Amino acid sequence: MRQEAIDQAIAVRADFQGGAVKPLAFVRRGREHRIVRVNARWIDRMPRHPHFYFSVTDESGDVYQLQLQAGDLVWWLDSVTLES
């Protein structure tokens, strides 16, 4: 396994229900990655607007860290840990 820092804005399809958000899929380099599991979620409340973080696993088994910045509603891909 190897980890790569990415730090780029991405398009994410998510479900907002009952005051909670659940990422379902995202697009990176023109390819859709379907999320099969949300491994963890946490909130950083130190910035002016909270940042919501998600550790997710896609269909290939790679683990991504996503971030939703609440102030501007932009999703960021922070890093990936590649299975192969």
C-alpha cells in the first residue's frame, strides 16, 4: 500500500438526509469512483466554517480522504491510500 497526497477540488455525489451527509461517489481524472463504505467521519470546527471529513473506500479497495468545506460547499480530495 502507498499513500499519495492529492489536495484538489472534486465533484462528489452525496446524500443529505436528516442533518447528515453521506458521500456516494466522486469523479477523479474523468472516472467515477463509487463509494462502497464510509470508514470514518469527523468534523474540524476550528475554521470559521466547519470542515467535514470522510475516510471512504471505493469499489477497487482504495481508501480516500474527502473533505466538505461547509463555508463554500466545495468538496476536496485530500489523499488516497492505494491498495495495489
